[in-house]
Amino acid sequence: MNVVWVADAHGTYRNLLPEALDRRARLVRGKPRAGTTPPARRCGSWARERLRRAAAGAVSGRGRVAPLELAGPVDVEVDLAGPHMVDLATLVPGVSRAGNGRTVAFTTDGFADAYRLIVLLVQLASVKPA
């Protein structure tokens, strides 16, 4: 399927999925802020119809898009919202600090393992500091 819903303000996912179709509902500018489309456009039938058209186009064009295959190893960097999240993430074997104070990095054998580790990091990020 070629519908991609990402929090990627710069469109860098297009390097991996150049034929992807996307529709932006909001632009996240950090944890406490986000820019959105005007109220008349994000509410009601206008937004639903826009998403419905995008989904129909994606489904009808799915045969033109080859499945994305990532050969291992997969190197991943994840930016987290705060230092306490980084502290928790680095408790996981293989996860280390990288870049600025909010980034962690790890390498996995394949995409499935990378996905599972990202899901774990998301769960750890929900833990509030005492």
C-alpha cells in the first residue's frame, strides 16, 4: 500500500518511498506545539473527503509499488522528547546515546527486529520520571 502517515516535516521518507502518497493533517513542531490546517478544512466533510480520495488513490495504485525490503543490518537512530527517555532507552542492551542529548542509536539484524525495538522504546517513553 502506498499511503504513508508520518511525522516527517521535511519529507525525508521520500528517499525510501518516492512513490508514496501522503496527506498532512498537522505539522508537529515539538512536543507542546503543532500547526494544523484551518478549522474549516480539518473538520467535517472536507477532511474526510480528502482522506477518502487519498486512500482510494493509494489502494487503486498499490500494484505499481514494490514492497520495501531492507537488508540487514539495519542502523536506527531515534530522537526522543526528553533526557529521561534516553536514560530509560539506554537500559536496553544494544541501545546507546548518539548525537545530541535526545538521540539513541542501535543496530539490528533486520527490519522486523528494528520495528520491535522501536515499539519497546515507545513504551518506555511513556514511563514518567519519579
